[in-house]
Amino acid sequence: MPPKKKSSAIKSAMKSMKSMKSMKSPTLINFNTGNSLPIIIAYSISVFLMYSSYQYLVNLENCDCFEKNKVDLKFLQYYEMIAGVLGFFIIFFNVILKVFSGGKQTGGGSLENIRKSGFLKVGNLIILLAMMVLHFFIASNAYNIYKEVVNDCKCSNQWEQYYIYLQGGGSFLFLASVATRIFFLLIALLITI
């Protein structure tokens, strides 16, 4: 028996299904074309806040009504300076990519080769430990600034102190989340033993 010919309705349905497969879903921001303007704006605001906080910490060293013994102002100044410089470089590289990429996707490489190397796991562990130490010092120094700031002191009671408190709170949340993950990981390991 010869095969039956497909009806025109089936043919049009198959054509529409093929065209639906080739359609791309609409997105508000197309990240493949190098749209880095939101990154540039966010890091510009962040660099401004870090620079202002750095100036606040420098001025805090000369403040007579602020007790400097419990706070490591130099560490916080270095942190703000390094974070500001890194933020500036992120802005710079995103501007360069925006201007010179011409809307093309950049980067690439074999993800399997990266996953197979054991260096990635060791590197991540070292970076995690370094970040935990860094965030511990940021959180403890921000808390010490909070304790030492006097409300009626003009040189220590500035708006930048709240940004430093925000950084300290974020560092504390980072430490708490890592500690919680380690705690649950240890519980899971103890249950399986």
C-alpha cells in the first residue's frame, strides 16, 4: 500500500513547529552582545562610595573625639583603596569591552579542561579561606567603629560611617553563610558515617 500524502494542515503545523524551534526567546538585556552599561553604572557608584569611605577613614585618624585604639583604621583604608582600584579596573575593562567588542561575544575556552584540573578545587579553597579572614577583619573593625563613634562628634559622625557599617554587615552575613554551610556539611558527613 502506498504511503498516504500528508494533508496541508499537517504540513503547515510542522512548518510552524520548525519555525518555533528556530525562534529565540525575547530578553530585556542581551548579555551576549556586550551590554555592560549596568555594570559600569553600578561599579561607578560603588567606587564613589569606596572613595568617600576612604576619605572618611583618613579623616577619622585625626579626629580627637574618636577612640582609635580598638579599630585598625589602616586595614580598612587599605581595603577601601584596593576595592576601589579593583572596581575602577572593572569599570575600565567593561568600557573597553563595550567600545571595542563591536557587539560580539568575547571569551571562551573548554570548560571540561578547567573542570578536570584539581587546581581549581584547591584554588577555590585557598580563596575561600582568604576571603573568610578578610571578611572577619572587616566585620570586626566595622563593629568596633560602631562602638567607638560618638553621636555628638562631628568628625566621626558622617554619612560614610553607615556605608562602612553596611560593608561590615555584609561581611558578617558572608561569614555566617559560610559557617552555616560548613555546619550542615559536617552534619551530613556525620550522618553518613
